[in-house]
Amino acid sequence: MTGTTAPRIPAQPGPKDTVLLRADHLGKTFGSGDRAFKAVDDVSLSVAPGEILGIVGESGSGKSTTAKMILGLLTPDSGTVTFEGADLATRSKREMRRLRARLQVVPQNPQTSLNPRLTIASSMEFNMRAHGIPADERSRRVHDLLERVGLTAAHAARYPHEMSGGQLQRVAIARALSTDPRLVICDEAVSALDKSVQAQVLNLLADLQRDTGVAFVFISHDLAVVEHISDTVVVLYRGQVVESGVASEVWAHPQHEYTAALLAATPGRSLFAA
């Protein structure tokens, strides 16, 4: 990052050998009878505190459905999701609202997730207010976080239509970090950006992970993107995990033909590797 002197945002990293998030044998089917479609079939994964897990697969592989079950937006037909040691299915609505502060999301398209009638500061403060952060603290966090993601305090007064796609994605990241989360889910968070801006945002996420200890689940159909940022990786194909492990080992020695085909067919890997 350049030009940022914002203080470190507190995080709550735990020991690297503990598990922050665990999904066990998740399954989800849409439709019924002859029209039934199994979107996710026996998917298991885990994320340690401070880790970046990449989930990669082509369109229709079950990535976003898995993310929605992790976030509690979809109820699994089978399997469990535990976050901070507790099964999400056993949590009340009130507990789930409190949990949202520690489990945040960066969407694919920030233009549709930011209210066009609100300034950037108002959108960020709305998220913090929903989680009980005091007014004086909200204002400070807006300016600190905008600087942290490479923007300036002046951007706080702007409206979404006055900013570029890359700037809006940085705002979405800042907003997600505003509640001091332990885990942030990035669902195709850079897919709408051109390659040079993608690289800037990916480097930003890596810096934030290193500086704050927040963990990320980074979901993308673009293997070059996942390869650039991930510590560990899960490869999905037709709703199933076909390969998983330490990212560098998977890329160097793919064990499944689908992973090997993805690697062979992925342009632009050298851009991110540079």
C-alpha cells in the first residue's frame, strides 16, 4: 500500500493450529424430482485464524452456494458449519446478528451493495451502527480504514457514482473491516476489475491479512487470482472437492486432472506472479 499512515486496526488472531471456521460434509440440492440439481455435494473445508483460503472452480462448481452456507444465508441440506467453535445451525437470530460483526463479506459488485443515495462515510457507518459501534468511534474508523485501503479522508464525502470500480471495491473492503471481523468472505470480489486493478486489490488484501491477522476466504473462477493470494486452496468441480491443500504444493504438483487442466488453461498467471 502507498500513502497510508493509519494505525493498525485491532484483530483477534488465534494460534495458527486452531480452526476458526469449519465446514463438514456440506450438501445442497435445488429443485426436486427429475429437476433436482445437487449444487454442493459433500464439501468439507477449514480456515485457521489469519489464513487465506482460496476456493476455485468454474461457473456452476458450487463456490457461491458454499459461501452462502458458510455465511448462514442458505441452510445446508446436510453437513455443518462451525465458526469460533459453535455450530451456526444452533445459533439464534440474535446470536447470528452479533456474529455478523466477526464474519463479514466483500461482494462481487460493490455498486449494487452500496446505497447510491448515501455517501461512502454513511454507508460505512450504517454497517458499524448495525453492530453497536458508538458514533464517535464510527467516524474515526471511517477515516482510518479509507486510508488503510489506499484512499483518503476526502473520499468519505463522495457518492458511489463519483468513484471508479477499483475505488468502490476498496470501499467494500474497508466497510467489511469496520467491525473488526475475524473472517472475511470475498466472493468473486475482483472479477469485474481489469487485471492491473485486480493485482492492486489482491496485494491490498494480502497486506491487510499480514497487518491485522484477519482471515479471508477468497472465492474465484480465476485460478490466477486464487494462486496469487492463497495460503491454502480448495478446488471445486461439479459441487465436489476434487483437490485441496497448501496452495504452492497444489499448483506445483496437481493430483487431479481437473486442477491440471485449470492450470494449463489459465492465462495471466505470470502477471500476478510478478
